[in-house]
Amino acid sequence: MRDIMANKMKICKETLQKVKDGCVIISPKTFNWSRVERDTWLMCLSDGGEGYYFPLDKSENSENNYQRVKEGMKFFISQGWTAYKIQ
């Protein structure tokens, strides 16, 4: 998870609010991984305005049945963050 934490970013308030208002909250346990498309993007957000994007067309994210994404989402959720499907 060290590489993921090193690449989190600050999200502006407007974007944070847009995601919270318009995107679906997801869980790696219940998300339908068989419906992932080339342009699917997931995002984890903290209440403090930090975020991490998971573009699922990147090979590092799609390998091993999206294992990196699933583990990353579980980690962020355990830290109090919320996961969203943003595209």
C-alpha cells in the first residue's frame, strides 16, 4: 500500500462535492467486477479532501482480477475513506 499512499492527491472542494453528490458509493465486496468496462474509474476519497484514482484500463489495476484495486479500496475504507464509481 506504500505506493498507493505515495500517490494520493489533494482534491478541490468542488470536485469533492461533485463526487459525493453525483457518484455511487461502492464496496470491493459488493461491486460487480464482471461489469467493468475499459473506461471504468473508481476513486477513494477522504473527508479531508484527499483522493486516489483507480483507472481500470491500466494493466496494473486490471491484473489478477483487479486485485490491486480491491486491496487498495479495502485499505482506504479501513482508514475511513469512501470508495466511489466515478465513471
